[in-house]
Amino acid sequence: MQVPDLTTVVNHMGFAGVPGGTLPEFTWWANIMSLLATLPNVYVKISGGQVQRGSGLDVRATLRPYMEHLIQETLIGILPHQ
């Protein structure tokens, strides 16, 4: 069965780990996100910033390349609240 109009949302920027875990390796993750960007109706929810919080790590600086890649690939969308 195919559902061509189905909207798919990747949660937590595609970070599969648990809070406090490590981020995926950037190049690997970026390649996956770029592949998803070629598909229609695929969006990425910006969340997952709790990763490695409290470790002294600059979370904003660490997440910046991930966020910039999502913006570049235009995977970020605003979906209506349902």
C-alpha cells in the first residue's frame, strides 16, 4: 500500500539516543537527513536539545551545525497543531 500524501515527521532532529546521550556523528547524520530531504512531505521536529546538557558542553554551539544543515536542506516546516 502506498500513501503518497502522508506527512512524516522525524522527531528530535533524528537523534535516536536518550536524554543525556551522545549526538550521532555529524556526517553520517547529515547524509541521512539529506536523503530524507529528497522525499515529499518529510519534516524534522526541532527538539532533542537536552542531549548532553549539564556536562559543561556548549549545547548551542554543538547543535549549530545540525540545525544549519536542517535549514539548508529545508527539512524544517511548520505543521498545524492537531
